[in-house]
Amino acid sequence: MDLSVIICTHNPRRQYLERVLKGLAGQTLSSDCWELLLVDNASETVLAQSVALNWHPHSRHVREERLGLANARIRGIKEAKGDLLVFVDDDNVLTPDYLTTALEIGRQWPMMGAWGGQTIPEFEISPPAWTKPHWHFLAIDQFERDCWSNQTTCGTHPCGAGMCIRKTVALRWTALVESDPRRSRLGRQGDRLLCCEDTDMAYTACDMGLGMGKFTKLRLTHLIPAERLTENYLLGVAAGVAYSCVILESFRHPLPPPPRIPLLRRIRRRMAAWRKPPDFEEKLRRIKEKMTIAALNDLQGFSAQK
């Protein structure tokens, strides 16, 4: 088997999942060359009872009871038979040539361990103008040139939506997660909007002497529901990103101890908020600071346990 498509999902929006599967059914790559795994991550309704995959000759339902995107990814990796794995979110509609292009890149770039492409948004409602500077929190990634590197500091890591990764790299990442409790903190866990497990996967390719990259000809549509354009949701994602980025950084670089916010500074903030409620940008700054400190404190706790 050349390629395995892995969809990790938890309580998916059914109309979105149907479009995801329809996009896969329309792939130009022959179905004899790839398999489809739908990893049901502890959904309230067992998906195998209601989601048909019989249109694909090499498809399987997999149930993972341990909640968490990292757990679902690991289960998919262990079940997959392909040499190349393509992770498709339950709100990603691939262009018809996506899998063909993914295989071509893998063959043309043997030194590449993980790669991805552009994620083009399709909003359920017209997004408010104030949200646009923060669309990066919604896994929207559009660019005009291909880019790649074997350095983790160059910004060439693909996002988890549509990520292509060699199974050797994915298995190495799996072993790291299972041996390091810090890594279990990454990735969404139900309503907890943590992240960066996908970045850690891509960085693992660099750790192995391979590269990672993003290619313009790989394109997918990211379906974005209305509730993700609210202040509360974006602040929740920002909190998860701030926390997860610190944990991710700790795997490869030493980090400073958590800073202490002076009591007087905290009192002044509360008085200022009482006089005038903070705007979104101020809320964003505060939550990033709070979650960064929380992550550093947690890392100190891990160190103390060793």
C-alpha cells in the first residue's frame, strides 16, 4: 500500500464529514493505491454505526477510546499500512489531485520527512473584519512559494490539516510520545484547545536528519463554522497555542524558570479592568502571558518528578 489517509475525529459535524469523504471519493489517485482509516476518538455516537465507508475497497473504522488528538493520531499510525501517511481533519476537503500530488512530492523529495500545503478557508458566515488578523488561529495557511528546511526555526513546518508524513517519522514520533509524559499534553483533548502535536511530528523529521516543507500545489478547503469566529473561541485557541508552544519548545531547548508577576502589577490591572473593560488585543496579551507562565510551572513540576 502506497499511502494511508487517516481521519481523526471526535463528535464530528456530519455535513462536514460527508463533504470530507466526498472529496476523498473524488481523488484522481486509484483507490487500489491507498487505504482510508476513520479513527473515531471516543465520539458520543459510534461512527461505525452510521458512517458508510464501503465506497472504498480499502477502508476501515477504528475506535480509539482514549480521548485526545495525539492518541487518535497514534492509533491511526499503528493501524496504517502505507509508507506515506496523510492526515485529513474532519473539516478538510481535499482537491481531487491532493493524494496524487502528495505521492509525487514524496518520490521527488526523498529527503523530506513531513510536508503539507495550503489551507483555504470556507466560512459558514461572513467573518467579522476584526477577526482577520487572527485567522492563523484557525489553521488558515495561504502562501505563494514553496518552502522547505531541515531547521525547526525557519517556519516551514506544515500544519496538521492535510499533513503528509513518512511512516518512519510517524513511528519515531509515536515512540517519543509514549516515552515522555510532557508530549501527552499536546494536541486537542475534547474541548481543551491545545495544539502543536502536529508541529512536533514535523520537527521529528528534522531530528531524524530529514526536512519538512510546504508546497503551493497541495491545496485543501478548510470548513469553518460560525462558532469559531467568536471572541471566546479565538481566546481559547490563543490560550492553547501559548501553552502548547512552551511545552513544544522544551523538547529541544532549555527554558527559563517561570516569571513572577508582582502583586502591585496585578492589582493595577484589576483596577484598570474595573474602570474600562480590556479590548480583545489586551485580553489576548494577558491570556498568552498567563498560559506561558502556566506551561513553565508545569514543566518545573515534571522536572521535580524525575
